[in-house]
Amino acid sequence: MTKIDEIKINKIIHRLGLKYNLSDSIIKELVESPGEFTFNTFKELNLSDISTEEELGKLKTNFLYKGFGRLYISFPLINRRNKQKENIINLNKNKRNGRSE
């Protein structure tokens, strides 16, 4: 990377820091470790309350990785996940109800 590219990147990092009210070092860490940032962001999302595509559209669920591609959550994936959770919960309830005490 040339010195000019480095200066441009530092300016962009500084601009993002001002926009999101974060320090330049935090923005630089986010840029250098997108996987960890994505994991923590997905972990904080409450996806079990999503019932429509509009609700999912309001959340930030698209992540771009330089040289890799895009990672996103689709609405059919959310529906399938929520149905599986419900089935597991119902299955566990049925097993508990069948026990003799």
C-alpha cells in the first residue's frame, strides 16, 4: 500500500469515527476484524421477534467483507430458524409432560 492510499484510508476511518461518534482506534479495529464485529452484532440481534420482511429490513443485517463477499440474513432463514426453535421447545414440553413423578 502506498503512502497516498494510507492517508486516504486514515481520512475515511476518521470520517466514520466522527459519523458514529467512535474513536479512530475503534473504527480501525472494526475494519481489521470484521468477523468478530459481525459475530457480536448478530449475537445482539433479537431474531425471534421478527415476523415480517419489513421488520427484518429495519435491522442492520448486511455485512461486506473485502475480498470475500457479502454476509446477510434472509427472511426465509429467519422463519426456518424460528420454526425449528418452536418445534424443539414443543418437543421438550411434550417429553416433560409424559414423565411420571
